[in-house]
Amino acid sequence: AAIQVSLDALDDAAREAIVRASVFGLSVWDQGLAAFGVNDPAAALKKLIAAEMLVEHQQSRFTNSREYLFKHALVRDVAYTSAGEELRKQLHSVAARWLDSMGEDAATVAQHFDLGGEHEEAAHHWEVAARRALATNALREAVTMADRALTFASDKPTAFQRALLLDEAYSRLDARSSERDSAIRAM
């Protein structure tokens, strides 16, 4: 309640900016706010820093963009829930496209597409993320991501490729999978 009072005390532009910023998570970028259509992101971010809701990060993950962090996760959570469900969906789709254009990790982009209701677009990024997870032996994550990619395959050839990816992830996760294959053939 105290955080909501602080958000309500902001002027309309700053309140709109923090609600939109919350869609990114705990980090936000001035160029990301511009992609959301926030007029004069620099002024809004300055007000949010003065209100002690955000702090500027020394380095940004993305070139030509300044990165800011929510001072507390609860501030982000309250700002996020104050946006309506439909607005959040729209903003997650915009965030996914912007993050993808900036070269963000495929899993993060996929998650935003999923939250934006664009599951087929998300599935493509889940597949990319699953392949990367397999390459780095993050096998449990690969299974989860490959399964998500398979769920929203748009055609049979894509579904088959994603099923193979999921099978490979499961096989590598279970060290005895080769023994199971031998036992099945023997029967």
C-alpha cells in the first residue's frame, strides 16, 4: 500500500514510465522506454531516480542505451500489477521485439513473447534457447525450453524437428538412455 501511494504521487508521465518499465523486469533501458512510446524517457527516468524508485546502473548490457534498476523488487511488482492485463500483453510483445533487436538472450525474448500471447513467435526463440542450453549442457533447461517450443509448433516438419530436439535433451539428461534403447531392441 505504501508503494502504491508513492506511485500515485508521481505525475502522469513518470507513473506511465514506471509501469511500462516494470514490464522488462528489474532492469530497464532508456531506449526500451522509447520503444514503448514514452515521451521524453530521460526526463521520466530522472523523476523516477529522484523519487528513489530507480537507480542508474554504471554499465548497460546494450550499446547506445542507458540501463536503470528498480531500487526494490516490490516497487517493480506493484508497478507491474497496476497495469491492466491487456496493456501488459501488448507491452511484453513490444519488449520482446525490442530485446530481440538488441541481441538479448533467446530465452528472455521467448518469455516476453509468451507473456505477450505470441506463442508461435515465442516457440521459435524457445527452440534457439534449447539448442544453446544443449550446447552448454544445461540439460534440464534444454528439456523445458524444447518442450515449450514443441507445444507451439506451427506445422508438422517444425514439430518433428522440435520433437527430435526434445528427445536429444531427454536422452542426454538420462545417462542410461542408451541402455534403455538396447533393452527395447532386445525385446
